[in-house]
Amino acid sequence: MCSSQIKGSELRRIISLPQLMMVGLVVIGISCLRAETFDPSLKLYFTFDEDFSNGQVVDNSGHGNHGWQFNPTNWITATNGVFGSQAAQFTIIGVMTNDPPQIYPLSQYIAVTNLNGFEYLTNATISYWVRFDGGNTNHASMYIFDCSANVKYALAPDQASNSWGFKRDGWWHDTSFFVCPATGGTRTVVTWSQDTDYATTNFNLYTLTLDCVRNEAIAYYNGRPVQTNTIDLPWIRVYGCKNRHWLCIGASSHDGTPEWGDDRYPNAGFLSGKLDDIRIYNRTLSAGEVSALTNRFVYIANIRKTDAESVRISWQTISNGVYQVESTPALSTSVWTPRGSQIQGTGGTQEFTDSVVGQPSQFYRVRLLP
């Protein structure tokens, strides 16, 4: 069987015919597609699993909202991701001095210039895995996403109203989602304070759900709600700059064009860290759906009969991964039971033998744990 990976949410969609009918088992499927490609509300989806060294990050949502390199001197690099595959590494490589007397840490940014389906959002979910690295200086804030501009200073105030961003404060280290209302200034909507320092040892999942009709914003940390507040806006929108609306990932857009070099911006707020599994939906995910985003890749295993009473599950591991074999008697229940203890990956093949005595039907999966 295929040794590739699918998301846990996809297991209910794709099932192979039983390979082990002689023992009454049903084996989870062999397709390597992602479940999210079937969700039309997912408008931007960066997995970073492809080769993006050519200056393009592919939007796997199918809506063509690809990310591009516009800073010609450097670009994001591939690193180990949260799901055992690839992520994007943003690295401070020096300082930027093109706005004297200011000096800013210099890293990279991704420019999303096609905004199909998410330029204006009344209901939304924005989610991403991040691991913050040390290395930022001058207590500068780090921006994960930015398309904002204070309307009192924006080059196009009418276009900048209701713009937004995510940043990590340089002094307090809190991550926040903020907006720029039409009345001026900026307003922090929700704050995540779970990571206490710039340098963290693990990826963590930050998710924001917005329902402007109900006037509700909820911040989730690793799938759990941590703060609820009002949004106090009828909708949010992507601004970026006057002449071209765009979303900046990994820096402050600073009311500048995506093409760095034709003006002074972006030149600040650079991210030092890793990003993976970026998603923007044009609907408000439920708490259960947000929790499901914490599911790591499910590894499709080779399952074979060893004797009349047992089966052996084997799969390819990564050396820094911890795995759990799980089973369920019916996919409709969505309840998976751990089989045995957690297994440390070695970079090679791991095996687990399970008893099938008294089990007329059984579904198996192998999950990479947080």
C-alpha cells in the first residue's frame, strides 16, 4: 500500500476495499489527496510541501492564490514541518537601512497578490502553525500576516479601513490579531499569550474564527479556545497598499507594494521562525472543526495478516516523530482508540502487531502526535 500521508479529516472520505477480508478487517485508504481540497470555503492553503525554491508557494486550495517572491536578494528556505514534511523557514540575515535613521532586522516575506475569495470576509477562519525562533533584535514586533494600514496615515484611507494583521509584540511576546477601523488607529481584537518567549521549541497552532454578523471573534491555541471578544466591524478586508491590494506573510506590508525596491517597504516586522499549514477560510469553523486541525498527518500503513488472530501494521517514520496506532470499529463514530503505547520514530520503518480476536471489522490509522 501507499506510504504517503493524508489528513485525519480525510479518512472518512477515502477508503480502500478490504485487503484483509480473510480476517474481516477494513484497511484505511491509499489515496494521497488532501481532504481540504474538497472544502470550497478554504480559499488559501499553503502546505509548503512542494519545491518553493523557484520563488512560488503553491496555493493548494485550488483558487490560485499563490505566494510569490518579490524581494530579489533572499527567499524562504525549506525546513522540517509540523506534519513531518516541509515548512517555510524565515531567517534574520542582516539589517535593512533603506529608511534612515531606522535600522530593521532583515528576513523574507511572501506576497499573495491574488485574493480570490478572501479579499473581503464577513465570516472567516485564519489558521497557521508557527514556531518562533530567537534572533530578532531591537525588540521589534514580528508580523505573521499583514495587510493593514491606520486610516489616519494610509495613502488610501478609504481602502485601508477594516484592514487587519497578526503580529507578535516585541516587548511582551504576545501574539495578537488586530484591525484598523474606519475611525482610525488600530484595535487589538484577541491576544494569545501562551508562548512566553521568542524562542519556542515546538510548533503551535494559532487559529482565529470571525463571525461579524454575530460580532464574535474567538482565538484558539492548539485547537482550544483561549479568548473571545467582539470584532466590532461589519467585515474585514485585505489592503496592503494603495495601488495593489495584497497580503504580506512574514513581514509588515507597511502600505508598500509587493515589489520591494520600487519603494522603501516592506522593510520592518520581519518574522524569525517557521510557518506551516496556513489556511484562510471564508466561513467560521466550529470548535470541533478547529480542534480537528490539530490532527497531524495520518500515515498510511502496510497492514498484513500475521496469523488468524493478529495483524501487523508497518509505516515509514521520521526520526523526530512520535506515533500512535489507533483503531475504530466504524468510521461514522469518529472515535479512535489508541492501540498500544506511543512509538518513537527512528527514520526507518516501525511495526506494531495488534490482536483481532473478536473484532469483526476494524479501521486502522497511524497518527503523528503533536
